[in-house]
Amino acid sequence: MKSLKENFSKIHILIIGSGIIGKFNALELSELGFSITIIDPAQHKNSSNAALGLLMGNMYQRRKGRSWDLRKQSMELWPKWLEFLKCFNSELHITKPLIQLTTYEKTFKKLEKFINENNDPDLKILDRDSIIIKKINQAFATKDIKGMISFKDGKINAISLLEALDTYLENKKIEFLEDEIIAIKKVKKQWIAKCKSKKEIKSDIIILCNSLNTINLIGHISHNIKLKPVLGQAIEVGINNAKVDLLSLPKQFNINGKNIIPVSKDKLILGSTDEYTSTKPKKNIFDELTNFLDKQPSWLMDGFITKKWYGIRSKPEGEPSPIMKNLEDGLIICTGFYKNGILLAPACSKWVANEIKNYFS
Ligand SMILES: Cc1cc2nc3c(=O)[nH]c(=O)nc-3n(C[C@H](O)[C@H](O)[C@H](O)COP(=O)(O)OP(=O)(O)OC[C@H]3O[C@@H](n4cnc5c(N)ncnc54)[C@H](O)[C@@H]3O)c2cc1C
């Protein structure tokens, strides 16, 4: 009797879109033995390349429902995938912990309530007496910051992750096409995807991982799927103050919703904006990204942008993020990840793999 892997190798799956979601699906499915083609005309210009790589799973404050289940599952799967992917990029790791801070008493009370109710040893309150908080308050010239620390959450370098996946896909000789799919249709039991170059690709299954453009390929009215763009910008800021050593601060933290990642003694990353109005990045975002305290420390206000970048996230309208559905026989949508595509990639590719296994069983 033939093994499951041998049977799966005859099944051809086309993955449209090669961001983190397309690549992770390719990894999961290729490990199961399926024959994969992945297609993307511009894989280095997507939102995955702009991501800060924060994995905010365990600190999610709703401990039931689909969003929590996906986060929980991803946090459980990440160590296994990391171990696997380290063979393809030895630098890949998750830097822990992750710290969420606030200057608002009401928000802090909510954090306290969440921690007291959940009794999770991986979450702790950071009040004014904690050494970490003392350092942060001193650096930001305030007394008002406090919050929580999550020992399970952290940060992965999104670019290193994408590179590790690329090396894996290359080693596995997975077909990658640099082209754009402009239409898909089903003819008898096969899917036919038409490329901009006029080439046609036949497959048994199509997985749509092409973010906002998914809508152009499906009858979105009949499927009632709506996605809107939310542009996110991040900046690297250089500071000129010999008294401040940014490396003495935690490796990644968040104050009043802005993520802060010190990268050297005198440079930090700040992100991200939420721009709903245009798909062109707003100019002059320094004030917006540094405006997370009533009064900013002078070293930050005197800082200067050394790098900036952006990505366009896709946010579902009228339903929660992400959208993972079986649209028709052999047509799966896995997109609309908004702010959490890096975090959720392992759980979502597992969901897709299970759908496909069920389809053929
Ligand atoms: C500034 C910023 C910071 C972020 N920080 C974090 C973070 O800290 N943690 C986190 O978890 N998430 C973060 N995110 C969100 C995360 O980046 C996204 O959720 C994730 O990248 C979505 O991945 P994706 O593969 O669905 O989409 P994308 O990465 O956008 O990839 C979609 C791909 O589809 C391709 N495509 C489009 N149309 C077609 C077509 N017709 N044919 C073929 N290919 C096509 C595109 O070229 C593109 O490469 C951040 C996002 C931004 C912008």
C-alpha cells in the first residue's frame, strides 16, 4: 500500500502570494509531501518584509474564542518550527520577553485584573517598584509608566524568517514563479490560474495568500469578503545623547500602543502607524510615532530618522482577522492577517493543511 506522502505527491497545490503566509503554507504542505508551486510578482515588497516580528500571543487579553485559540496554537507551534528552520538560518531565534506598558491607570488596572484572573506563571505585573520599570521611567523622564511582562512572548526577525523559508523552499526544489495571477477558474475537477505572462497553471488546489488582491480573483460579492488596506510605517531613530544607553532598556517593549525596539546604544525602532486613508505613506510621521507620552524625553525629541519603511496590511471588514475559509471545492482563502501575520502563520498553515487532508480523505 502506498504511503500518504506518496499519494500526496501527486496532488498539485498552487499558492498565490509569497509573503509569510504563502511561504509558511508552502513549508507545512511540502513537509506533508504535496507538490507545491508558489507564485508572486513582487515578493520583496510585501507587508511581511516590513513587519517588526513581535509575537504578542500569550499577552492577548481575551482567553477564549477563535482569536485566542489561533494565538495559543501558534505560540505552541513556534518552538517546533524554529528548531526546524534553524537548519536553514542558524541566526533565527525568538528574543523574549515582551513588555507591555502604559501610563494610564485604567489600562493598568485592566492588566492587573487580567493577570490576577488568569494565574499564568508566564505573565507578571510590573509595578513602580520593579527594577525594569525604574530604568524605563528614568530613561523616559517620567514616573508614570508601569505594565506587565510576558515571558512567553517576544520577537522574531521577520527578514531572517523569510530568508530561512526561502532557503528551505529552494532546497526542497519547490517551484517558484515570478509572475502575477490575473484570473482563476475551475474546469471539471482542476483549477486553472492565468498568469499576467499568459502562462496557465493547472492545479488540484489553490490557496489564496495574496492579501488585498485576493478580492480580484474571487467573486467577492458572492463570497461576501471585504478587505481594506491599513498602511503601517515604522522608523529607526538615531539619538545623540551620551548619557542614554538604549541597550540598557528591555529588548522590546510597548508604551501606550507604540512598539519600541532598541537596536544599538543610540538607535531604536518605533512602530507602527495605522493609516486608513491612502495606500501612499504619510510624510512627517516622526511626531506621530514619538507621541506616546504626555511629555517625551529630550533625547527622543532631538532624535532623527535613520531609516523608515512601510507595508500595507489587509484588514477584513465585517468579520474578524484572519479570513480562513474553504470557498469552493479546492479553493482556500488564507489572508486578511492585519497586524498579526507573523505571529499567526504556524497556526493558520496548520488549519489549511488539515482542510486539505480532510478534502482528500
Ligand atoms: C510596519 C508593520 C509592522 C508589523 N509588525 C508585525 C509584528 O510585529 N508582528 C506580526 O505578527 N505582524 C506584524 N505586521 C503584520 C504582518 O506583516 C502581516 O500580517 C503579514 O505580513 C501578512 O502576510 P501575508 O503573507 O498575508 O501578506 P503579504 O506579506 O503582504 O504578502 C502578500 C503577497 O501576495 C502577492 N500578490 C498579490 N497579488 C498577487 C497575485 N495576483 N498573484 C501572485 N501574487 C500576488 C504580493 O506581491 C505579496 O508578496 C506588521 C506589518 C507592518 C506593515
